[in-house]
Amino acid sequence: MNMMKAPTPLREEIRLPDGRVITLETGRMARQADGSVLVQCGGTALLATVVSDPNAKSGIDFLPLTVEYKEKFAAAGRVPGGFLKREMRPADREILVCRLVDRVLRPMFPDNYHSETQIIITLYSYDENVAADSLAGLAASAALAVSNIPFNGPISEVCVARIHGEMVVNPSPAQLVEADIEMMIGGSADSIVMVEGEMSEVSEAEMLEAIRVGHEAIQLQIKGQLALAAQVSSATPKREYNHETHDDELRRRVTEATYQQAYEVAGLGLADKHLRSAKFKEVLTQFLSTLTEEELAASGELAKKYYHDVEYDAMRNQILDNGRRLDGRSTTDIRPIWAEVDVLPGPHGCALFTRGETQSLTSVTLGSSLDANRIDAATAVGEEKFYLHYNFPPFSTGEARGLRGVSRREIGHGNLAQRALKRMVPDSIGYTIRIVSDILESNGSSSMATVCAGTLALMDAGIEITRPVSGIAMGLITDNKRFAVLSDILGDEDHLGDMDFKVTGTEKGITACQMDIKIGGLSFEIMEKALMQAKEGRAHILGKMLEAMPATRVELKPHAPKLIIIEIPKNFIGGVIGPGGKIIQGLQAETGCQISIEEIGDKGRIEISGRNPEGLALAQQRIREICFTPEVGAVYTGTVKGIQSFGVFVEIGRGTEGLLHVSEMDWARVDDPAALYKEGDRVEVKLIGEDKGKLRLSRKVLLPKPEGYVERPPREDRGPREDRGPRRDDRGPRRDDRGPRRDDRPSSSEN
């Protein structure tokens, strides 16, 4: 039996400036894919594969590209949580990484390439010091580079973070905790294609600097991909294809017959998108009516495609020629804005934000730590106490289509809005906060409407955010000679334009961004202009928001839960929980509050959440009783438990008693404690000390000192021995000379 010889893989190394090495390998794994590359850095390894159908399906005039990112739990030495032990539906984190890769790759394919294409990136090994998502874009592009699939790349992606003032490329997850800038940047050798990230109110210049650092690292990684592809003989030439059939004569007829009319419609300044769409459609319908039935059957769909190109040119030229946009605005104008808060009685916070034909109804719900969003991914385990969900129902665009779960777009837009707001929610706010944005109308920038509505809803809920956040989406129109940056873009301007650049921030600086470029060679000059124009737009929008909600609500709404946090010594955690949770469950039943407890260091952190003030007070009382620790100097209201001739025993805490000695009961002499107290009396005392584990209490220190009261001086202050009277030896006979002791006296029965 012959042993099959293992193939010799082809490898290329990318040496980063800080000394780390990224290894690219092909030829050993997944050899039936059109392209496959194993990318490894440290202990993190991803396998990227790409397969593209040699033929395009009929009727397809776009690129059916699918990008999948999978994290195997075995990569981190973990077993999936929950009942089912198989990796099932993608986690939100995996979907977000998919979107990051897709958004860089998609613009780099030829416009006329329409084959079904699938890219799968799988994490097979994970090193906690090497973030896997920073390598995903590199892996996908490298797989394309070693294939014969047409692709105008390579591209790459890197994470750039500023940590203690220093820009770091591809930091570890632990380093990101300290970052005030965290950005994922994707691009080709000569341009930036995608940017997404969050910041702690940084300036436009600081953001651009991070992008510059990222692009330098991208160029280094592209050289490594080209070197690897040069070793693969099958990587060139790229496959030939012909996915589109054109009729140049028909294109000319459509353009000549419709361009001027479409140009005029684009200049009408119609704010209503449905009316504007109908006007454009009239122009097409009029042209189609000039075709014979045979021409319609043979070329009707192609004529519609050419008319789409006419609309594209008409809209763009109207802006570049006259600075006039589809809805009549100038390039810097913001659509009309109106906003309301407290629009519904149920949510703990609520806002309705409308900008033009885009509207978000956003609610805030306050909860305890039990309501945190649990994260159980292969490379991330934990929880989020601040999270945002974004919903985009079909009626928001006037459509009727099925509701089939949450789309990747909804997850991506929600994540962007969450990142925009989360750094403005102080850690000191103990609540779990869930924000839900429902888009009721949509015509561009619905994620930015979510940011604005989310800010207002937080303020309406009484959450003291650091500063309010507003957001705006910027667009770009260019013919490579002229360019125009557009503020607050419409849906059509996003679709027909060259850029979608979303920026959020406070009056102090930027908190998040997301940029997608549809053209190559975008200059830093254009990016800088877009950022500065966005700053002006954000300020205008923020002003409109503050008209609706000038300041945060002073108090929570009456139906919102009140949250009380108590810290207890670690050794009391078991006492609060009780055997099998009996104590804490009983407390919840007795008080009507939700109580949770977790161990943090040497402390126990207890959260008490509820709407009933009496229940909250009772829960605190019960927990303090269980966790009672006496403190010297503290004042307690205790209960008399026992009376003796020398004092009374007072219970100042559950199972904790101290002695109130007769000398500490009053400034005046007390001969009989029973004359002052009886069992069950409540008495206010101060803990003044501890003697061999026994607590010493005082009542008199809480009473006014009588006027003229002279304290007996301490023994060491009573003067010289000779001035204080005779010693005992001089005071008379000792006991032996004073008669019999009490035990030697006759009893009453003997008398």
C-alpha cells in the first residue's frame, strides 16, 4: 500500500514593523476550491476559501457575492454553550466580521462580473493575543489573489487603535480596552475603501491620522499577497468571462431620447421620493411606448438597464453642474427635522426623531444585571450592559414583503449606533440599558436617525449621559475632475453616489464612523472636506435635538425600576444566597424586588431593582441584617435583650449584641439599669470599642453633657501618689481584721 506524499505548500511572510510575522500559505489545504489560503499570526490561524461559478445565471445583472465568517469553538479550546453542541446560526460577531470583509471586497470586482461567488473564512486556531477579525480581510483577499477569479485587488484590512497616545496596528483584544480610537480600515494599494470604528470624542485630524497609519500597513500586506500569488502558476491569467450582452445602438437611442428629460426631473427639487420616482418612471414609460412589441420582447429589459444609467448620469450632473440635488437642497443643506420625546407611556424612555422622510421610533428599557446581553462566542465570553437593536420593517419603504428574521444589515446598523452612543454612557450607571430603534420611514441615513433618537430616548429615561450625540451621513459625487460632498444624503444619493460616510459625535468630537467607498483613489483631501462638512451638519442636527429635549430628565419615570447597589464583604455572599438560593429567593418574594449578586474581587456586589419604594427599603434592611458588620464609631438603634445589675445587653444587628454598661447609660449615676430599661425596648447607642471580642456601647455620648459637669480625670492625671490620700496599708485593717467573710456569717435559717 502506497503512502500519499503530503504536498509542499507555498508560503510568504509579512513582517510587521513591530516584529510580528504574518504567514500566508497555499497548496496544502482545501485544494479543490478556486483559491485557498491559510493565514497565521502567533497562535491565530484562519483558512479562507473562494469558489466562483464559471458561468453566470441568466437574468442576473449584479454580483451574487456571499461572504461567510465562522469561528470554531475548538479554535479556543471551548465547547459551545447551551443544549445544542454544534456551531449553528452565526453569532452577531461573526455577521459583523462578514460585513466588514464584504464591504471591502465587493467594490473591487469588475462591474460586469455576475458569477455566483462564495468566500468562507474559518477560524481554526485562536490566540488571545492576536485578534482574528483583523486578519479576515487579508485572508479573503489572499484566497482571491491565488485564484484565477477576476478581481481588481488585492486589498487588505487592519485594525488601528490609539493606546496611551500611540497608534497600534492590529492590537490584541486586551489592548483595545485601553484604546480611545478603535478603527477597522480596509483598502487597496492606492485608496481607502472602507472605514468603521468608535472613538472617545476625537478630532477629525486624529481620525485621519489613524486612517493614514492603517493604509501604510495595508500596503505592506498587499505586497505579501502579490508575492504569494507570483508563486502560484494558476493565479494568472484570470479567467475570461462574458456575462453581459450589450446593444450600443439601443444604448444610444435610450440616452438621446431620455437624458434631457431625466436631467430636468433631477432638477425639479421634488422632496417626495414617491413623486420623484413616478416622474422618472414616466420618462422611461414614454420611451418604451416608442418600441414595437418585438423590440420590447427582445430588448425591453436592456432598455431599462440603460435608462438606469441615464438616471445615474442625470442626477450626478445636475449636482456637479448646478449644485442642485434631487430634493432641491444645496450640497450642505440638512433636511427638515422635528423630534418629540415621551411620546408613549410604556417605555422607560422614548423618542420620535424625523429628518426628511426618515423616521426612527426609539425606546429605552432599564433593567438589572440579569437583563444583560450574554455573549458566548468562540473568542469572546461575557456580557453587555448597554446594547442596541435596530429593526427595519418593510413598510418603512412602502413595501410588502415577508418578515424572515433579523437581516445582516439590521445587525450592522444597530452595532454602528450602539458604538456611537456607548462611550457616552458612564460606567457609574448601574442599569442594564436596552435601546430599540424601529425605523418607521426610510429614505437614507436611518442608522444616523437611530443615533439621534437613541440620544433623546436616553435623556427622556433620565440617564445622565456625558454629552448628547448626533449623526449624519455624507455622500460624494465625482467625475474625477469635479467633486461635490453632500450632507445628509437621500437613499437615491447613496445608491447613485460614490460614497456613504456616516459620522457621529458630540460637540466635543467624533464617537463613531462608517465609510464605504464605491470608487478607487479617494484622496485624503476629499475625506477631510467630508469630515469638516459633517461636523457642521452634526452641530445643526444636535441643535434641533436639544430644542426637543434641552436637558436630561431629572428623575426616572414613575414606572421605571429604581436600582440600588450594595457592596458586602465576600464572606457574606453565601449567607445572602442561602442553601440552594433559599434566602435570596425568599427576599425577592417578600419584597417584590429583583435581587442579583456577583463576586467582584474581595467584594460581593448586590443589585436590588424594583418599583416599590417600601419593597426596596425592606430589601436593603434584610440584606444589611444578614451582612451586619459592627463599626466602631457608628450609631445603631438596637433592642434590649437582657438586663443585669452592671448593665444591659443590646442587639444592634442580627445576632450581634453589645454591652451598655451602667457607666455609659447617662451622665448621671445609674444605680439600677432595670429602672431605665426593660427587655424589648429600642435604644439608640454608639459603638465605642471592642474588648476581647465583646462590643462596648454607650448611650450617654449621644446625650447632651450637663452644664457644669466635671469629668473624673483619668488615673494618670490624678496627681502624685502622696497627694491622693493614704495607701491601702494606711486605710485600716485588711479583711482578716474586719470580721468574718460573708460565707462565714450565719444564714437566716440559723438565726
